[in-house]
Amino acid sequence: IGEIDRMLHFWKVIFDAGVFTNPVTPPAVPENSCRLRISLMATHTDEHIDFVLDAFANAGKRMAVI
């Protein structure tokens, strides 16, 4: 997502939509290369995955990331 402030805002939008992610910040990634990490398990259904993808798409459009 990029800068830490923008990534944290994106994280909050996703969290408020009902999706838990883990923020990844420096020093784990280069400066201005912050991102969100998801964890997928075999017990997640297609509906769960679609829900997460929709939440990411909505947040990405809302924040002009995609």
C-alpha cells in the first residue's frame, strides 16, 4: 500500500468491514512499502474468500489504491 499512514488507514477500513489483517511495517519491509498480510486456512469457504476480496476491492477503490 505504501506509506505507513496510508496503510494504517487502509487497515482500519478493512477492519471496520469485518476483515482482520496484519500490518507489515519497516523494518520487515522497505520504507514506504508497507502492506497488509492475510492468513488463509483450509477451513475458509468460498464465501469467506469472496467477502474478503470484496472488502479489499471496496477499500482499494475508496482510497484510490486500485
